[in-house]
Amino acid sequence: MTKRDGIDSAKAISGYPDLSIFKVLPDGSTKVLPLELKSAKGKMSPTQEMWAQKIGTKLARSVEEAVALIQEFWDK
């Protein structure tokens, strides 16, 4: 953990999704897939839920599900 400007950086990003996939489109714009990885019974914390609502986080409960979500995102 590091501190910058009196803020604990680990707390500043608490709840942010585990993985972010970026795709640059032909027009130069960028799309992002925020992805949270959980076990079959894992639950998102309140801060993870907050991030999910703000940025559209997708939830994957297996490697296969994560791959399918990434493939769907990439093919669009």
C-alpha cells in the first residue's frame, strides 16, 4: 500500500473490478469490459456493487463464463 496526498491508494480503488478489457474501435474510440471474477458462491461487496452500477461490471463465476463474456464483448 502506498499513500499519496494523504489517501491510502488501496482504499481509493477498493471494489474496482478484477479485470478490465479495452478494445480500440476503427473510429479510434475505446470500449471497456469491466469484469469481476467470483467463485460459484462468492458475493460482491457493497463497493463492488457500487462500481458495477456505475461502470457496468459483468460478473463471471467460472473461467468458461469469463471467456464467453470476453469473446462476446470482443465480437461486438
